[in-house]
Amino acid sequence: MSFAMPQADEAIDPKLFRQLLGCFPTGVAVVTTCNADGSPAGLTCNSFSSVSLEPPLVLFSLRKASSLLPTFVESGAFAINILSQSQDALSGRFASSRIADKFKSVAWRRGPLGTPLVDDCLASFECSVHARHEAGDHVIFIGEVRHMTPGCSDHALVFYKGAYMMLAESLRKLVVDGKLGTADIDEAYRALYGTLLRLACERATDAEVDAIEAAVDGIEKHQDVGALPQRIDAMASFFSSIAQAGHNEALRLMAQTMTAVLRERMTHVIPAHPRPDVFPLRRKVVQRLRARDADGAAGALDELIFVLRKGDGAQLAS
């Protein structure tokens, strides 16, 4: 079977590429080695992967811009320490460029190859360097496992769509159990998306505003009783598009968590009823955004939330 090749490659948007890669959940590990003087060095990594069973090979990749690249290149060994969900603070510590001594107050020991093994991990693999390969802006390190150590029986720390899945799962449970109050959720939406709308008035491109309006079109299109899944998708797209238009990575990650909350409430807690009466209010949000009226856009969102809450007991995402 033959396939027609495209005439020209489509340009890949780096931000979208990173965002879509985040759809694949990964574990989180701290990769460690030793400096020339024998002192420990390490960083947080979610590019760890198995390669081969015979021989036992694993890999991780490291940015060429990383200050630790020379250390890993010069060392003949490294260790992969797989973190548990109770070690999220360690993940942040070893990922921070502001912390000079990553190992200060961290419990660790040296393995048989001399590499630092972090205590209380799910598992540790001590490896000799089998091969290195340059690949774009990263260097791939392939290691042959020489020693491995099982650890605690906790759940793994999982990274998903730019956030720790542990946090997202905890929020989902609170929603499903009815322990996340409606007033608190409304307040969170006003604060988070009001700020994002204000930023979007300054930073959004016309195409990004078009995407928000397209999501509004989708909400209005799927108003049948049996169209709840499509309406949920359109609502999620509405808020996600606002987050994208705000061009603030930290707030966008927070918005992803709020989108998870929205989906859970609409699916399992309070299935949203069609509300054609609020169509003009969402349109007003888009209109004020197109006019680059920050106060007007945030005010329109407040009005939308108020009317939805006043109209019935359903959530704001009706």
C-alpha cells in the first residue's frame, strides 16, 4: 500500500507540540550522578523509558542547555530514582534552578557504582553509560542496568498535562464525593478566568479569540438532552481557549485542573441542563474580548456565572 506524501511539511507550533505531548502521562524520576570531585548531582526527569530486556537497557534525555550536561557526559554512570506520589516536593526541589545544593536535607546513599540513590523511592536503577546520542536539542543517555533496588509500595508520582496527576485525582474525588462546594468553585472560576480574560485582552491574537467564539458556537449547537457529552467538550474548549489566549503558562496549568473539575461535575454530579437564556452572555464575553475591554470581559463572565447560579442549581458550565 502506498501513501501520498504531502507537498510541504506543516510548521509545528512548539507550544502546541509541548501541550499535546502532555496528553501522555509519564512517571517522574530523579536522575543522579557524581561530579568530578565525587559530590552528588541530580535533576528531575520524566523522559525515562525502558529500552531492552536483554541486555537490560534504559534511557533518559537531557537538554543540551542543562548546566548538568557536562557532568553526565563526563561520568560513566547514573541512577534513575522513580518517585512516589508522596515525593512531589523532591520533584520540585530537583527541578528548581534556584536551589544550588539539591541534596541538602535529602536522605540518600551511594549505590554499588557510587551513584546517589534517593531513599524511599519506588525503585532505583543504577546504570553504566551504554551509549549517548545527540537528538535535536537533547542528548539521549542509554544506560545498562547494573544494580536495581525495589522500594516502597506507594503509588507512583504521575505527570499529566503539565500537572501532577495526584492533584487532579484528589480534586476529582472531592468533586465526586460532593466535598467541593459550589460557591468555592464559582469563586475560583471568577478569580482564575477573570484574570485570564484580562490578560487575553492584552495578549490574545485574533485567531485565539476566534477559537473562543468557535467553542461558544459548539455549546449553542449541542443543546439537545442527549448531547451532554458534546456540550461538556464544548464547555471545556471554551475555558481552555480562554486559558490559551491569556498566554500565562502557570495560570494555564491551573486552568487545566479547573477543566478537570468542570468535566467531573458535569458528568457525575450535576448534569447541566440546556440554558439558551445565557447564550447572549457568553457572546458578550467574546465581544468584550474582541474590543479589548478587560473590565467588560471580566464583568461579563461574572454576570454569566451569577445568572447561571440564580437560574437553577446546576453548575456554571450549563
